[in-house]
Amino acid sequence: KNEMLQRIYGTAWGKKEDQDAYLHMLEEAEKGDHRRLGRQLDLFHLEGDAPGRVCWHPKGWAAWQQIEQYMRGVYRDNGYQEVRCPQILDVSLWERSGHWENFRENMYLTSSDNRTYAVKPMNCPGHVQIFNSDLRSYRDLPLRYGEFGSCHRFEASGAMHGIMRVRAFTQDDGHIFCTEDQIQAEVARYIDLLIKLYPDFGFSEISYKLSTRPAKRVGADEVWDKAEKALAEALDAKGLKWTLMPGEGAFYGPKIEFTLFDAIGRPWQCGTMQVDFSMPARLGAEYVAEDNSRRVPVMLHRAILGSFERFIGVLIENYAGALPLWLAPVQAVAMSITDAQADYAQNVANALNQVGFRVQTDLRNEKISYKIREHSLQKLPYQLIVGEKERAASTVAMRNRKGEDLGAMPLAAIVERFQAEVHSRSRTA
């Protein structure tokens, strides 16, 4: 590794303590590599028959569902209406939206009935179609749509990396249709939401970047001027420090990028907010203004977690596979010491499952030390051990994944502890 550092940074790179810190980060990253942990924890795998597409195993899909249901509650509590759009749309739509000219090389095509279709790489044109399906009034705005939208984009084989960068992914995608006067309030509301939400996943440090017009884009310069000014003013109004990234915006609008930092200090860009004056006009979106004139709405593209695949990969690496209780696919395992306690261990698991927890059993005729070691490798938050003493007293001996003995407690106390930990979304020791 020292030789690698010499090649990358040269002989004058950093102080010794900086090199040591960097080497420590590399070692921690290796231990927490999501590809290795995905196999070890039986979460997912990648198939050669489906390059860039993830096969989710039951445990991995259980974690996915926890995140999706959490985000569904976020949508509900913040005024979003959940929608669902078709997976393939006629190429003519992508030509009108600007994707065909600016994003064609990343799109998958198919055909039938003498028509050519594109598998959607983004959800935005579909959301405009939903907006256009009815006559809208200024009183309807802002109108917020959210979708857990499946997208497909061609990525070069050398660019793909585990589940972090894939060809088929699902976004927690959203689009807000609003007036120009509502942009500031909607962006501010979104920033507040992210600052409140990210700590629930264990991320408290956020950096902000403003990415401006790229060379390849749609829309007049005066439109880009307005969009970039709106985002800069929204960041300034919040008193946030931000970095300007010239030329890094999307082809249809500038964007704020929200970057999170994991447990070992690595940055991960997740949330985005983009202001788009062009696509609604290109796709014929309009609303009836207060003076009865027809006007084009502004479209705000926003994602909170971004790609679910990538975000789950980030979570795995951030926690080195030891997900907090509320996200853990299996929250606890009930283990019997001998066959005589098998029924009691099963009853404990059944009772916890009935109140909404994800608990498995290990009733095998194996030494308890073997069971403990095996489930410790699976990084389960808790192990619930029952022997003859616990069965007689109607208690359960608890261990956390650090191997700490938490003592014996009745089932009601375990339920109370789990509920408090899930509600607070704190990290299990």
C-alpha cells in the first residue's frame, strides 16, 4: 500500500500521520466493501447473464423494503402524490423532451408494431404526461409527484462497480410543478427535509455544490441565468456554504448536489435538486394563471436518496454491514441451548414477529457457542438465547452484535427496547 501511495501521490505526499490515516481508511474500506458483504450476508448477487442488474436475495430485499416504506412515509408527510409511469415510451417523446439529442448514447431501444421505443432512463417525461392529463390551475400548484421509478441506462462495462453503478436501478424520484414565485420556497423546503432526513440513516455531515450549465444543453441562456440564480439564492438564504461546479449541471437545468460523508470520511453524492424551465415547455405543459392566461410551469427535479441500489451499497459500506436495527433484514435470532428449549425459543420468535419485528430461530442441535459465532458473522443486531433457566423464568438472555451480555429480561422488556430503538433509528451497539 505504501508503494501504491508513492505511485499516486509521489514522494512528497502528505505527512506521515496523513499517510497513516489514508492507509487506515483503505483498510476500513476493504473490510466494508459492499460486494464482499453482499455475499457474506446473503443480500444480493450480480449475474453474468444480466450485467449491471442486481439479483436481490430475501434479506437484501427486506432492507430495500424498509427504506422504500420509510420514503413512502416521507412522500406522504411532505405533500407528494405517488405515481407510476410506463417503462417504455415512444422515441418521439424523448425527441421532444431533449433526451434523444443529449442522452441517446445511454438509452436502450426496442421496437414493435413498426414503432421504436426507448426504455426510460429517467422518469421526468412521464411525470409531465401525468401533469398534462388534466387542465391545471395556479391553485393546484405546487403539485408534487413522487415515484420509485425503475430506470435503465447503458453504462460501459468498465464503469460499473458492484451495486454502486449499474445499468438498471430504481430512484426515489420526484418532480414539483410550480410557478417561478414558488421556486425559493420549494427549494428551501427540500433542503430542510434533507437536513432532517439524512441523520436517520446515520449521515450528519452534508456538503453542498451548485452545478451550472454544461456545454451540451437545452434552453436559452437567459433561462439558465434565472435557474442558476434561483438555486444560489436558495442556498444563501439558508446560510449554507457551497461550492460552484461550472459546467456540471444536467442538460435541462442546473442542480444542487448534496454529498454525504460516511463513517470513514468518504464522500457520496446522493440528493439533487434541479430547476428546469425547458422540458415543461418542450412537452406542452401549461396551467391556467390567475388572469386566465396559459403559462408554462417550472419543473423541479429532485431525488433524496438517488438510486436505491447505490444508496444501499453506501449504507452497507458506511456500517460495514452492521445495519441499525430499523434497517437490519433480520433484527434478532432466537437460539435454544438444547432441544428442550426449542418450543420456547420458537414462541419467543413468534411473539416478536407478531408485533412487527423480523426475528428468526436457530433450533439446531449444535453447541450454543457455534451458533453465537455463526450469527455474529451475519452481523445481526441481537441474539436471544434461551436455556433451561430462561425457560423456567419466562425470560430471554440477550447479546448485542459486539458480543456484550445484556442480561436476562422478560419478553415485554425486549419489545419495549426494540420499539424504542427502531423509533429513534439509533445504531445498535
